[in-house]
Amino acid sequence: MSLNLDEAEVPARKRTGLRVTLITLGAILGVIAIGVAVVAIFIGTIARTWDEETAKLAEEDTFPEETLRPPIIEEGDAANAVNILLLGSDTRDAVGDDISDLPGGQRSDTIMVVNISGDREHVTVMSILRDSWVEIPGHGTAKINAALSWGGVPLTVQVIEGLIDTRIDQVAIVDAESFKGLTDALGGVDINNPIAFQSTHIDHFYPQGVQHLDGELAMAYARERKAYADGDYQRVRNQQLFISSVMDSALSADTALNPGRVVDIVSAVSPFVTVSEGLNAGYVGGLALEMTSIRKDDINFFTMPTSGIGVSADGQSIVLVDQSRIPEMQEAWAEDEVADFADLVKSGG
């Protein structure tokens, strides 16, 4: 999928809708390690900024060998669905222009899978807790975020594809600095914090209720886990809450209808984003043109089902994946019913 999206070639009456759709999509695509949402509008010079400033992952540094991947879905709505793996990294240097040369110990603290339904009516984001205890090919069972350290992006993709039994189409990695830049470029964001806490990252207390966060405060908010009794569970909920707040800001008229502001956002974020080669401006812009009916209410967040906290044989605190629901989850991906599965999980069903 490749489209020339120079602004002069987009009919004026469609530009507003296209900008709104692209902002929404960009916000989802850029949600990575710390719950950041990257607002990206891929028109004209903005598209060139994205393509020139983002680092690229070569095919061999993105996906596992063909024999290790699930079969391609060739029929039904699922054949047209798009699955994007979002990973987080503390520094661009660790995953930058040569992802194949990861330093030892590098892990991804945020893992999300974005599913765009085949009919382009739903976007569903599944968070995976970083301490989820899973099978990592060649290494036995371990925390899922160890895959990036042991085998880079290809091994991480292989693990995720094994969980959903469906192929990942694209990968995006964002480092922490983009988080601050995005939030500040938006003029800060308003969040409705459900639980008051003292940050363990910076000297700041987050009261319960609505508050305005700048980049530094937002980054610390989305990273926090030690302040909560349930740790990563609440951190993931906070990340999802923050993403929703970013979309509120990004979709506001002050942003969506202000090309200069959008340029500032893309310029602030793109130098800290690493993407698979196919996740270029043309691809995302073309996908967005298919999603002009998507609105915020069509975007759903949930967490991969788990069955609580456990302890591994070697004494690690781990998150137990709800193995009884894996077949149901895989069927949802195979039948393009991920949005329905998310609703079921969130309702406790």
C-alpha cells in the first residue's frame, strides 16, 4: 500500500477528515514503552519528516524466519486486518539504527499489539504485561520482555505471533524522549487519575482526579508501577488512560485543524521512533484513508488475560498468563473478532 499524499493532491473537503483520522492512527501507532502516543499526519512535508527522521528496521532485523511464522490468512475479513507490534525502549541508542546489535540486558517494558479490523471499523489495542511468563523459543519459559534482549525484534515478534497465532505486519519502537516531546508539543494533556500516588521516579505527588501534565510529569505518570499494590497492572491501566487523553488532545480542533502544530508534533517525535521498513508515510497514510470512519469510541484497549501473580522456579515474581483463554484469543484474531474479544475480557466474561 503506497499513496502519494502531497497536500495539494488531497481534495480540500477531505483534508479535515483525513487529518483527524491520521492523528488518531498516529496516536495509536506511537504508543510504546511508556504509554506514549505519537501524533503523526502524513501529508506533504510532514510525510517527508516522518520518513527521513525515523530509523528503519531491515526485514531480517524485524521478522523471524518464514518457517517459524504462522501461515498467512488468505480468506475472510482477517485476511485484510493489520497487526502492529508496539515496543518500548528507554533509549534510541539501544534499539537505534542497528537493532541486530542489541546490548545485553535490553528489554521492552511496554508491549502492545494494535489490531486494525479487516473492515476498518475497529482499532483494538492489547497490552501485554512485561512479566508475563511465556515460552521463548530456544530459551524455555521466561518473562516475555526478555525476548528482546535474547533475540532482538525477530524473537519478540516470534513470541507474540505464537501467542495470537497470527502474523505481525509491522513493528514500531519508541524511546522515552519522544514521550516528553509529544506531550509538550500538545501543550500538555489532561488525565483523570484514578489513584493518588507519590512518584518513585520524580519528586511529585499525583492526586486523585483531573490534572494537567507536561512532558516530564506525563512520562513519570505512565512509567509508575512501584507505587501500586498491583504494580504493572495499574501501570498498564494508566498507560491506556494516558493514550486516551492524548487522543482527546490530538483530535481537538486546536490540533487537528492546525497544520503548524501537527508539524511541531511530528518533528518532536519522529527522531525517537524506529519502525519496520514498511511502516512508512505512504503505508500509514494509505491505511488511514481506509479508516476515515474511525472515531475515538471505535478504539478499544484491553490487557491480555492473566490468572494472577506467581513465583517462578528460580524465585522471580511473574505474571501468569491465563492459558485457558489462549485458544479463544487466537480464534478472535483468526476470525477478525478481536474487538469482541476485548469487550468480553473487560466485562469479565
